[in-house]
Amino acid sequence: MITTKSITNLKKLVKKVKKTGKTIGFVPTMGALHEGHLSLIDRAKKESNYLIVSIFINPLQFSPSEDFKRYPRNIKIDKKTLKEKKVNLLFYPQTDKIYNPDFSTFVEETKLSKKLCGKSRPGHFKGVTTVITKLFNIINPDLSYFGQKDYQQALIIKKIVRDLNFAVKIKIAPTIREKDGLALSSRNLYLSQKERKESKSIYQALLQAKQMIKNNEKNPKKIINQINKIMVSNSTASIDYIAIRDANNLEEIKEIKGKVFIGIAAYFDSLNGEAAGKTRLIDNIIVES
Amino acid sequence: MITTKSITNLKKLVKKVKKTGKTIGFVPTMGALHEGHLSLIDRAKKESNYLIVSIFINPLQFSPSEDFKRYPRNIKIDKKTLKEKKVNLLFYPQTDKIYNPDFSTFVEETKLSKKLCGKSRPGHFKGVTTVITKLFNIINPDLSYFGQKDYQQALIIKKIVRDLNFAVKIKIAPTIREKDGLALSSRNLYLSQKERKESKSIYQALLQAKQMIKNNEKNPKKIINQINKIMVSNSTASIDYIAIRDANNLEEIKEIKGKVFIGIAAYFDSLNGEAAGKTRLIDNIIVES
């Protein structure tokens, strides 16, 4: 595996690979790799013949009050993992090489990115779309992989690719879960033992919502109420949102119909019991009604 | 010359050309081609071996009160001109193919674009940088050419290329002028005979400013006053701005030093005498002091 921190060097390497006609797969990550990332890598390996992974904790997508500083960093272990996975190239840039001191250009999606997580984390998706634009321009991949756990992010990436005519094809891969159903996330490391136990209620609530739809419940409000009940009675988490939306555009719906997104965002915080606490977890399922 | 309206088709053509290893030069235009555009095309032909010109009047860079509707359209003549110039490919897309009805992604430079023309035309540069990002992603040129007349625009394009890591190299070509000094612009067509005569005062004022600097004038305010005097006494134009700035970043300067930008923007309007009238002309020179 080649490892490079240099944008210039990476561009040169990519140019060489492109000349051989190989299909470049790209998995952007913030490191602290878990089975969720590895499933993206496995899929990318199958569908491309040169695999690039980036590790970059993007400060632009964290607000000042968020967890940029304590976000888990395990570069040594990550490198070992990626080598074992036979990734071809690891791009591991320094922050000040991605953002020059006078950096002043931003890419913003203005509809999808204002909903759900975008409401709770203003500027977050603008940070994501800006860094992804940069990475796409540097790497020029044929395929790029995103996890369904961050469904809204994946939809937004698809949207900027379409709106700005990027040549890359975006693939969304299924959420990987712990045995008890908790969606894998680097942020799960923040949870106390008690919170970790409680956190499985998120997926349990999603499954119950799915069951309600299978049982022909058509009223999103009733389902949201039920999710809320499960969350409240099984965890100390404070809920950011529980949402049932059109899975294509995350627009609100009055009736369950077609492909439906069911999403939950909740804050866990055993440290000091503040409402908007330290660990924000999200999860979702897509249900065809 | 190949002419295509189709993005998909253009992408295919570009892919073929790329495979031959040719250097792609790209001149984006809004049509109504004049000697200014042709000088960009001549330069691009020299420095590349496959030349693409686009003609697209970008609605996103006009505010509702501006001249989008009456902007000159001469596609037949333009095509003939480009053929004679032996341009390889003309990209002439339809508006609704560039902007889908649900288009929602924008590229914005946030420092340079807030100054000078950006102040008078809010949203203008955001429209420019968004469409240029799209064109760069579609065409993937090695070189792209912009005129010095739109100096601020050219600087902003250079900035987004650097900030977002586009692979293209930006070239700025000298302003082409009428015999009396008026900078060529498609908007010159809007001028009445009287205004056309008066409009030469813009360049005359710029030349006098240059002379003052050569004569060792160090105070920007004195030079600006002199430009203002010339403009007021030789034309009915209402002045939008007269600016002397650091040519690298368009920051204000207290003393003439190094490479200096001297710019003028003025409105001409013989139709009804309104202050913020119909024809906005800009011009500039760069002076090394």
C-alpha cells in the first residue's frame, strides 16, 4: 500500500493509474475505521481495480461546540487495517494542506442539506460537500462509496455530483450493526457502558416502526409517537429528531407511501446530563411500503 | 468544428480526446463574440492542441434587475466565427440542461467575491463560480482562458481552482480595446452614439492614473480623485466605483506599492437618465509601481 500526505504526489500517482485504464474506487473516511468502513472497502474492491482510501478529519464539518478535538484518531491501527485489506493507496493529508490559511471557497447544497441533521448541525453539510469536492477533484475517482447510516449525507453527495457534473458514480452501502443492532459509528466509543446498553433502543425503535408499516399503518405521526415512546422508556437519550420522510428527497410526507426514510438522531451524555450532550448518534432504515 | 448541446455527448467526446493525450484548451463565453474573445481563442490555440469554446448565457450570474433578457445573442454569426478560427468543439448547452428544475448546489468564493463588482452585483460571482465549476467538471480542460477586463472574475476563478483543487491551469489574457481605448465588451452594443463617445473617458482616466503613478504619486486617494474628475467632466456616466487595490488580492491599500489594480465601473444610460442605468461598463489596468 502506498501512503501519501501530499496532494501533488497523489495527483501524479492518480494520473499514472488513469493511464493504465484502471477503474478507481474511492472511500473517503475520517479514520477510526470500523466494520462499517471495511464493508465499503470490500465493496469498492469488488467493483474497481484501484482502491484509494482517504483519512482526513475535516474540521470544516464540525461546529466549534462539536467533537472535532476528541474525535478518535487511530492512524497506526488504521494503516495496518488498510494494508491487510490490500488497499492500493492511502491518502492522509495534513489539515493545513487541505485548507490554506486564506481558504475561501465553499460548495453548498441548499435544499436537502437544510433538513434533519442540517438543522441541528448548521454548516455541517457545507463542510462535507466542500471537502468531498476537493477530494473528488484531487482523486478523480470513477466510483465512490458512502454508508447508508449517513443517508442524508449520501443523498446530498449524490445531489452535488448531479448538480455540478462530477464524473464519479456514488454508491450507497448498507449500514453495518453490532449484534444488538446499534449502527457502527466511530462515535460509539464515546458511550458509557450504560449508554451503550441503552443505545440499542434506536434500532429497536426503527424495527418496530418498520413492523407498523408492514402492518399497514399509514400515519407517520402514529409511528413517530411509537418510536418516541420506545426511545423514552428505554434510554436516557435526549431526542434530536424522529423523522419519517420521502426517501428520495427527505421531504415531509402525510401518508406512508413508496420508499420511506425513517430516521432518528439522539444525544447521549452520561457525563453531565446536559440535554444537548456529547454523543450524537444517528440511524435510519429505508422501508418500501 | 463539432457542435454539441449535449453534456453526455460532450463528456464522451472529451474522453476520446483525453485518451489521445492531447492538451485541452477551454474558452468559456456568453457568445456575442468580439475581438476580446478571439484573442483568448488565438492564445488557447497556441498553447493547447484541442480547443473547446462554450457559449452559454448563464442566468445564475444575472440578478433579476440585470440584462439577462437583452444580453446580445448572435449564435449564427458566432458559429461562423468559431469555424473560421478552427475551434475543434463548440459546446452550446440549453439552460434547462445546465440547471435542472431542482438544481440546488452552489460554489461560492467568500472573500474576493465580496469586493468591488461583487458589492454592486450580489450573487453575480456565485453564479460565475457555480457555472465554471460545472463546465470544468464536464470538460476537464488542461488550460482555461479569461480576459483581464474581468480581472476580479479571473482572480476569483484562480482562487476556486486553488481552493477546490481543480486540475486546470488558468490563463489571463490582455484586454483588447477599440481604437479610442474602450475595452471590448458585448455590452458596448447597448451604448448610444453619445455614450459610445463618452465611454472612452474610462480608459483615458486609467491612463492618466498610470501616468500619475509613473510620476511617483503614492497616494491612492489623489489618483482616485483625478480619475473621478476626468470621468465626471467627460461623460454622463454615473460611477459605481473607482478603486486602487493590491493586484494580488484586491485589498485596499494606503500607499501605491508593488503591483496595483486600478479599476473603474460606471453605468451609462441615455434611455431615461436613471442613476443605476442600463449599461454597466468596467475596465482596469494593472500598474507595477
